[in-house]
Amino acid sequence: MDILSVASEVFPLVKTGGLADVAGALPLALKPQGVRMRTLLPGYPAVLSKIGDAEAVAHFGNLFGHPARILAAGHAGLDLLVLDAPALFNRPGGPYVDPAGKDFPDNFRRFSALSLAAAEIAGGVLGTWRPDLVHAHDWQAALAPVHMRFGPARGTPSVLTVHNIAFQGQFGRDVFPELALPPEAFSVDLVEYYGDVSFLKGGMQAASAITTVSPTYAREILTPEFGMGLEGLLAARIRDLSGIVNGIDTDVWNPAADPHLAATYGLPDLAGRAANRRAVEARFGLESGDGPIFCIISRLTWQKGMDLVAEVIPDIVAGGARLAILGSGDADLEDRLLLAAGRNQGRIGMVRGYDEPLSHLMQAGSDAILIPSRFEPCGLTQLYGLRYGCVPVVGRTGGLADTVIDANEAALTAGVATGFQFSPVTADSLRLAIDRAIAAFRDPALWSSLQARGMASDVSWERSAGRYAALYSRLLSKGAFL
């Protein structure tokens, strides 16, 4: 099968979150399944600098008012198609925001262009290569199935993966004339959403199948609590909805060969974790001690439960534990956590921002990772934690519930526990989970068993890639949803 993947970010070329990790790892995992996946992404400056000289395989004389071209390149084992549209993507800042952190006002135009380019590729604009199916990721690529409906790719099946339904690409009605879609696309059956335009809603209506990134999240978004206003649409398409849990790139995330660590290690000998623990203590200004080091590697937002962390910091310190925080996000939460770190020097340390090498070191040198998310479509940091022997403490929601086995009495007796879950996601529940983790840490045999089972669990893409390949096959056997 020849599949076109469409994503706004792809690791290791450009990354702001887990979407990039998935878009970068899935094509490699699908190769053993007999799937050839080419990935279309925007030509941001960072992307163009990494692919170097690339062949132009298609030209657009007028893509949303400007010339553009599609470049073919390879990087890190990925087969890439890059939309080189300088007027839309060659600018300072991140993929979605300017240097001041504000959304680019023309994001609707930029990502409709990405989607239209995908539809053109699906329609045969490359000449020598045409995909059997298009796999679009999140709202930034969600108009691809919509554009496909109104062009030569109308008969080509499509999949839309929703990584986080909270981000829907919603814009005012006035942008519709600039999306290069016919008037009939502005309807309740496609992009119209309470008088506005919703990229994600349009893609969910037009795609042959909808996937989310964990089975539990696929069930959760059918409810008003988690569906973010789209639960009715999803209920109507429930037969086309499935949840496939994410995996991780176990070559990039491998404690036995990770270049970012102070010392490498692996089962059955975890002695190398001690050097990483000392490195984490030094980097975050933490006192040495016998209690556990909890870490947080996260966006500092309400969704991620960071306000709950701020509430329980006194309990972490009182319990003899320490906390290392890496992240950025809401200014008030950043300030609360920085203030707590200042009041608890030697016990709490914080590095603002995101640092990929440091995130690897933290997984290798911390004892447990806190992920108190109120909702979490899948999550990847808990998978990294399992892989590195950094025991996850997670809210029982979404992919966290699907990937971490709680250390309750039954699971401990059966010898399957890998971490700690808590519910409801409140400060009191988080306190109890932290207390449970600290008590378990004081039992070296129990803690070692949790680490070993986590490290031995399969967090790779192998099984999930098989499920995607099976989904593609089913869709190709029955044709497009029209």
C-alpha cells in the first residue's frame, strides 16, 4: 500500500508536541507491514535547512495567491514531501505562533494550503506517484479529506487521526471564501460549525474513518465531558471511529544506547541509573537524599493538572521526596511553580521551556514521573517512563489508563503492575497516589519489580502499526466514504 501522511510537524525535523513523534515514528513502523508511507509537511525554515537540496516534483503557480512547489527528500529514514510555500511558511517563530507566542492570523490559510496540496497529490499531481489512501493528522491537516471530495481524489479513502479534540481549528465564517472550497462545503455536513468554520469538524465529516490515539479516549470523546461539542457527530459515525494507542520510537528512546544520558543501562542491571540520578540532582539543584525524585515533563496547563501539582508540593516535600520540573505554559502556573521552587530550594527544581536531551536524562535519573492530566488522548511521557524505569503516576484517563497498570493489590499479586493510577483527578487523589508511590519506593524489591515490568512492556509501534495497516486494508477493500 502507498499511503500519504499529512502532518504539520514531524520529528526529527520540527516538533512542538507528541504529534511530531507520532508522525515521525509511524512511517518507519509501517514498513515491515508492507506499507510505504510518504509524509507531507510544511516547508518551515527549520525543515528546509535539514533537507538541503531537494528535487521539486510539482509546482503550483497560484497556491492561495502565491507560487509554491512540492519538494521530495529523505531524512532520518523518512520519505518526505515538503510544501515549499515561502509566503505561508518561511517566517520566524514556531509552526503556529509568531516570535511573541501569538497565533499567526493566517493559520486558516496556511493549513488549508497544506490540505489542498495533499488533495492535489492524492489526485495525481506528482504524475509518477499517487497514494492509495491519505492519512491526515489533527486540525491542521483535517481539510485534506474535504478538499479531496471536490477534486480528482474524490474516490480515494482517507483517515483522520484526532490527537486532541480540544484543538479544532475553529475560525470565523469570514475566512471561508479564502479556503479554496466550493460554496457547498460550508454546510452542516462539512465545515460549518455554529456559523463558524471548523477544520476538525469538516475532516471528521469527510474522512472515511476517524481514529484517536487510545481506545479509552475514543470512548471518552463520545461524552459531553470530553467531546468538546463534537460528541454528537462522533456518535453518528461511531462505526467509523476507533482508538489505536500510540507507540514510541524504541531506537530513539533506548536507555541502553541513549547519547543524552550520563550512563546507559538496561535490564536486568539498572546500576547506571545512579549516575543519571546524580546528574538530575545537579541540573535541578536538588539535595541528595534517600527519598524518590519525582519529575514532570509537560506543558504547564490546566489540562495537564499542573494546578494540582502546585497544591501538593508541600506534601511531596513533607514525604521526603523531591521534584524536578521541565516545562512551560500558562504564565500563572509557571509563576506558581517557580515560586514553590524558590521556597523549597534543594527539594524542588524547575527548568522553564523544553529541552529534548534533558527530558531523556530526567526519565533515566528520576524515580517516578507525575502525569496528573485531566484528559490525555494518549500521552507519550508515560511510555518513555516505562521504557526507562521511571515509574508513572497518572490520572486514570485516556491513553494513561490504557498503558499504565495500577499497583493495586490484585495487580501486585498477579505480578503485572507497572505504575500508579488515580481517580478522580483532584488534588486529594493525587496526594494519595504520591503517598502510595513513596511507600512503594521504600520497599526496594517492590520498586524494582515495578521498574522491571515497565521496562519489559511493549511500548513500541509494532502492534499499533499492525492495526493501522489493517484499517488501511479494510478501507481500500470497501472504497471511500462519500
